[in-house]
Amino acid sequence: MSATKSPLRSNRLVARISREDKALLEQAASLEGCTVTNFVLSRVREAAAEVVSRHNVVRLNQAESLRFVEALLAKPKAPPERMKRALKLHRDTVKER
């Protein structure tokens, strides 16, 4: 038994694919020396992690970065009257425990 345990695989993923795609996956898995399941899981996991990473990272150019930092460092603006009234209403009507 290896030093690291594989996570328990109790969920199923089913996909209908063409005969050509299945043959291609089987050939690729064979060339990599693994099962089709392991080949597909490893490649799909890598692709999914890359997509999630791309969507979790905000990329700014130099001008955008400068504008962002200036906005962070700027003195906060006074809240509008409508917000002040809403806050007062909240304080008057909501009782905290």
C-alpha cells in the first residue's frame, strides 16, 4: 500500500461519446500506461482546475492597477441621504440579541 491514500471515489460521472472519441481515449490512455478512467479523470481535473483558476484571478494592466489602488486609498465619500434613512430605520426597527 502506498504512503498516500487515494480519495474515496463514490460518485459517478457518465458521458455518451462517439466510437471515434472512445478509440482515441483508449489509445491515449494506453500510450500513457493507465486506464481510460484514470486518463480522463486526470485530464478533466487539470482542465477544470485551470478554468476555476482563470475565473478566480483578476488581471489588471498598469493603468487599471493604479486606478484600483487610488480607489482603495481615497477618502470614503459620505453616504447618501437615502442610505442614512435606511440605516436609521434599521436601527429603530431591528433589535439585536
